[in-house]
Amino acid sequence: MDLLEPLQSGIERRALLEVALLGGFCGALGFWVTSFRLSYPAESLAHGLLPGLVVAALAGLPLLLGAAGGVAVAAAVVALAGRDPRIGSDSATAVAVTGMLGLGGLLALAPDAPARLEELLFGDPLGVSDGDLVAAGVLALLGGAAMIALQRPLTAVALDAGGALALGIRPTAVRLALLGLLAAALSVAVQGLGSLLVLAVLVAPAVAVRGHVASPVRAMAAAGAVAIAAGVAGIYASHLLGSAAGASVALALCLAALAGAALPSRNARSVRRDAGASVGGQAARALGDAGARSRASQ
Amino acid sequence: MSGPAAGGATGGERGANGTAVRVHDLSLAYGGGPVLEGVDFSLAAGESLCVLGPNGGGKTTLLRALTGELAALRGSADVAGRPAYLAQTERTRLDFPVSALDVALMGSLANGRWWLPARRSDRAAARAALARVGLEDRAGVRFGELSGGQRQRVLLARALVQDAAVLLLDEPLAGVDPASAERIATLFAELRDEGRTLLVSTHDVDSARDFDRVLCLNRRQVAFGEPASVLTRTALEQTYGSEIVVLEDEGGAGPVRAIAVQHHAH
């Protein structure tokens, strides 16, 4: 096949640009989403925003507006549902999110609704408009700048929130800023990848690079690059195989995560190397304790 | 702001009367009823305090109040300037990809300017601090790969870069190898000589003799004062209950020698 062939079609050129812009930003942001253990909340928001998307589609409003409103409502519902200690926040979140997904489906499958549910659920990178591309570009530019500016506080809080607070960094404010970036990323990316598949671009690249990077900056760069590569591979695969573009991109991202997780990581290598040393360390510690006791008993 | 190599705590941040820490009638809680009550003491700049108590006695809770993380249920806790805080290293994330140098460099966040990359002078200060804790050759090693004692020293290096006048250390010697423990003890002495104030929580009752002041906590303040007056059989039994084993009691005069037998939950 001619590698440049998809580039000759305007539709596929736009799709490639869309997955590159979204992948670069969402992949990098995903490193922080996974580092702050926000994968499950991110999935909840992505699925819970569906009613917002559907209402916007039915009312003929911009989908971006519907997605943003949907994220805000989903976040509020999840936060409220999690407040009942008898249920537990993960069960409450699961029920609330399934309920919202159901509500979105109900609205979209109403007899007089336009048949766009499939696109809202699974995304359609081949159907991106100029407006979608502009939104993705603005997200990549402004969101990327914000993420780079926040990189040092995010690192300090991820390592040790108490220590960060003593350095004058407010962990709550940093977490809120991260959630804000996540909400913005979901609102924009959901139009390309859909409510069900958008999570792939946020979590899979971070999983792929997790064990192979030495610093947060490198993790962001590597995750962004993996997301762009997998996104482009997904578009090419859909072109070759005639498969659905959104699902192909999501699958390519998940394959990258599998491959990254299967490769021996820096951590695993060092754990094996340190296995002997750690037994020695425990012995030294035990000796130290015994020494302290015998000093105490003198 | 002076780097760690320059030495000397930031004098301007101390109170005019030289008080570095003042805690008055402090009660603390995590949402429910108080977990620590009636804490009342103060420390002059350059004094060192050993905080003793059983697990769940309130040592970490008190330190968290002094960082400002935990609001007072009653009373007040004031620290001159912004203190450095060294959490128990198992409370830090060990799977997070940062090097020893990255962690030391975080100390420069205390200058503000968090949105900008670290400056060349910040990097020099971080390297100097790592050298001071004896880890200059481990600068590029991932934090989680270091031993417990080395991680503690890296966190001390971060506090040196922060150049704080008051340091709060939560069980800095727990699970630390003897070489690191010796290095940390030497550093404590140096920091005190520089006029910094140290608050150190520990399980090692015997080491409390080396501090200027001792504070005994068991969900309330049991005793506070000089080691000779605080480390009595009565006070230690009130602090630790059945967990204390008194090894040597000179009959009232001078501190007793004792070890606390900790029943770890983990």
C-alpha cells in the first residue's frame, strides 16, 4: 500500500491531525491521571457525560458545549453519590455512572431522535469538523502549556503530599487543577473517540510507558508520542481493513499498553538486581535493632 | 535566599523573641472526636525536641498540625516561617519516576515560582545538599530504588534546599541502616549548630536523652521538659502503658533507661 494514500484524502488527513493533536495532549495528561490514581474517576466522567452530549445533539447545540456540561453534571453526581458511607464511593459511582449512561441511551434512542448515538458512543475520527480540529488545537496548546507549568507541583504532590504542603504547594489546588485539565480533555476528545472509547487515549499510553521512564517529563513526552503513534496506526488500520476508525484507534492504543506492560520494565530489572541487596539490608537492619537494644540495656 | 551550603537558617523568619514553635492548648481531630488534646509547649530557635509516644499516640498528628495540613480543633500551633516536613518514607510513593536529585530539587519550590523550571542555582543547591547527606554519587538513581535510610537522607537534602528554620521529622530513623542513621545523627547536630529548630518523633526512648526537650504524647500531652525531668518511670508508663520496659532506674535522680515495645499494626 502507498503509505501516503490516506494523506491524499481530506477526510483522513483531518482524522490524522485530530488523533495527533488529541493524542499528544491526552497521552501526556494520562501520565498524571494514572499517577494520581484517577483512571476510574476519568472513566466515570467519560461515560457519565453522555446525556450532555445527547441533549446537545438533539438540541442542535455544539457537541463541545454538551460534553462540557455533561462532565460538570457527571462530576457533581459522582461526588454526591460518593457521600453516603454506607454504600461506598466506588459502588455509588458505578451505579450513578451506569444510570447516566442509560439516560443518555434512552434519550438518543427515542423514536424521533436523529441516529447519532453510535457516533456519540464510539466516536468518529473520520467525521471531525473544522471546529473539532480548532478545539483540539486549542486544547493541545493551552492545556499543554498549563500541564507544563504545573509539572513541578504535580510531581511534588504525587510523591508526597505532606512534604509538598510544607513547601508551600497546596495539594488540593493541584488536584483540582488536574481535574480541570481532565474535564477539558474529556470534553474535547470525546467527539473524536466517543464516550466509551475516549478513556483509551488517556490511560493506555501512560500504562505503556509507566515502567520505562526515569522522570515525569520523559513520561509525558513518551506517553504523548505513544498516543500519537498508536492513533496514526489506528487510522491507517481502519483505512486498510475498512474497520471503524474510532474503535481501531482505541484498539491500537490498548495494544500499545499491552506491549509496554509486557516489556521488562526498569523497575523489574532493578528489583531483580536488588533482591540480594534487600535481604542484606534487612539483615543489617535487624543487626542495627539488636545493637540499639543492647546499647539500651547497658 | 542562601543555599544549603551557605548554612544558617533564615533568621528574619524567626519571632522577635527567638521563639520558633509555639503550641497553645492544642486539640486535633480527623473529623470525629479529638485524637490529641491539651498540647502546650514552646521551643526557642535552635532547640531540638524529641516527640515520644506509642503508635496512635498523636506524634504524626501533631507534626501535621505544625505543617498546616490539619486545622486545630481548639487552641493554636504557630511556627516561625514555613517548616520543612519529612514524612515517614513509606508514606512517599516509591513507584513514581523521580531521581534523588529531582526530590532534592523540590526544596526550591519553597521560593515560589512553581510554574517555572528549576534554575541553574537551584540545581547547584540540590547537588550541594545531596553531597552534604553523602549521596552525591546517587543523584541520578530513582528515589524508590534507594534504601530506606538513603531515601530519608534525600528528604533531608530537600529540607536543606528549602533552607527552613524549623524541621519536622516523622520517625526519621525507623528502618534506617546503621550507616545512614549515623550520617543523619551527625546532620542533626550540624543543623542545631546552625540555629535550626528540630522536632523529631521517634520510638527510640533512649535517644531522647540527646535532645534539648522531650514531649511525651499519648492522645494528650503527658509531659514536656528537659530529658532529665521528663524521662521518669511515671511519665513513660503514662505514655506507653504496658508497652514500656524500664531497664535502669537510678532511683529518682536523672532519666531512666527504657525501651518501648511497639505492637505494630502493619
